[in-house]
Amino acid sequence: MKRFAGICLLAVSASSLTGCGLLWGQEGYFRDRGGDYLDARPSPAMQLPDGVQVKPLDPLLPIPHRIASAASTAEYKVPRPQALPVSTFSGDFSVQKSGPLSWVVAQRIPAQVWPVAQQFFETNGFKIADERPHLGEFTTQWQAPSELNASLVRQVWGSAPSDLQARFRVRIEPGVQRNSSEVFIDQAERSTSSTLDAAWTNSTVTGAAADGLLSELNSYLVQRDEKGDSFSLLASKTYDAPKRVTLVDGGNGTQVLRLDASFERAWSSIGRALAAADIRVDDLNRSTGLYYIDLAQGAKDDEPGFFKRLFSSKKKVADKESKERYIVRLTAINQQVFVSVERDLDTLAPKDVSLRILEQLRSRLD
């Protein structure tokens, strides 16, 4: 009887609270908090004791100054993405299309595609005017179609005008999939009587001549692969090498490595420099530019299998004894990449350790 009376009392209290708006409504406990972020205010920056050596502290969730209205001004339906045909991924090389843009996808790293792509252009009569391996880009000279391979001209232009000059810019970038590349070709055309530099095609559009060249380049890559020709790294050892590698002051008395290269090339070259220095990489995160390294073990140490690691006690001993785990961080700023060494995500590595690692990397990048 007492239990029943208690339940009745609770029900009456809840109904009275509901009526008063203490549980629900704008002032109730269970109110909608979806718009609370609009009234958010930044808190004061964290103050640290003098002499503490840490990385600069940046706000993780900065509050935007202006928030656009999410209200839709007109009825709009988001189109469904169109899947690429399965047949386009049947081989190691394929031409992909997305609207007016075309490109070649190669299941090879950029450093291997680079020398083969250059050989394709030079074999067909193109003259290389400028090459920037650290950016994955080379440009051909202004040339008339009559100076090029006749068979290629028929495939690319059909019947090219006699007063035409063209040049092409080839860009080889790391692909979305690991160990793959994407090749883009931009074109510019002018009349033989003009001495002005014509504009390149828009980055979202492939010109008709460049589109034909991509198809021929793809066929060339397939033929080279079928003949068993190797896509050698020896011929491309300078592909992702930075123009300049310099040790500079990073503040707080620490040194950082400055690479004159794009992030993609710097990421690739640092990875190979770590392997050349026999520094073990336990994990990596390309999106945040982090290599997790362990100086206590060499890069060539055999990695045990899953079940061996699961049931073996050796891993526990190694984890306990290894006190030389560090993080190599890559930070891109205006076509330059700065490489620093950290003890963990919140603490810089000791100066002597940082300098020793950076010197090893620099000596293998020069």
C-alpha cells in the first residue's frame, strides 16, 4: 500500500512539474539544447608556468564569428553520385572521366610513373622545357604538331592546323588509393605568328588535345607493363627530393628541418629517409603528417604475425623496455614543409634527440 502511494505521489509531482514547465519547455530541464552553440563564448587561454617547454596551444574548437543561415531559400534535391564503371579498374592503368575532366590512374607510386611519363613525351618528339620533380610537374616547349610523331598527331589532333603551336604541362600526384598515382595534363595553344604565352586550360577541364594525349599515355603505360619493363625507382630517385633541405631555428631553442617541397613529396621523401636511416616506423597518419617512430628497434626488424603477437610475451617486454618512441611531424606552410620531433602529442622531444634524428634525415635527403 505504501509503495502504491509513493508511485501516485511521484506521478502527481511529475504532472505538476510538467505543467509548470520545470521539466520541458525553453526553461525546463529537458529543453532542446541544439542551439546552445550560438551563444557560446571563448574561455580565456590556458596559462602555463614559466619555463615549461611545450608546443604552442591552439584552440581545438574555435567559435566562428559568422554563422550562415541554414534555411533553404528554394527547394533543392542533392543529386546522387554516379559510380564509376567497374571495368575502368580492371587493370593497373586506366583513364578516368568526371564531366569535362580526364586523368590517368596508375597503380604505381608517383616516383615510378614519373620517368616513364617523361620517356613517353620525349619518344614522341616533345622537348621538355621545365621540370620540377619535387612538385611532380614538367612542361614541354612550344612546338608545332609537324615537329612531333606523325602517328601521335593523328590520334591527338586528327588534322592539325598548320599555324598551330601547343605546349603541355604534366602533373603526377599521389592517388586516393595507397601506392597509386593520378596523371593530369594541361594544354595551351596559340598561332605560330603569336609570341605571347597562352593561358593553360582550367584545372577542372581537360582540353581536346590533352584528352587524346592521356589516352595515348595510358596505352603506353600498359604496353610497358605487358613487356615486363620495370617501373624502376633508380631512374626516379630525384623525383621527390626537395630542392633544399635546411636545419633552421624552430623557437624555444629547438631545431626543425625545412624542406622546399610540396607536402606530398615531403611526406614521401621523409618516409624513405626514415627507412634509409634504419629508423622503425610503428605507425603513421598522413592526414595529420605524423610518423610514429621507435629508435630502440631498427626498420628492418621482422614484425611478428597477429597470432604470434597475441600469444607471445615478447611484445610486452619490448613495450616495457622501449623508451625511445617519438613522433616526427610534418607541417606544410606555403610550399615549404617543416619537420619537427616530439616526445608525444603534447611535448617536444629533448633537444639532443631531436637534433640527432633531424641530422640523420637531412643527410639522406641531401
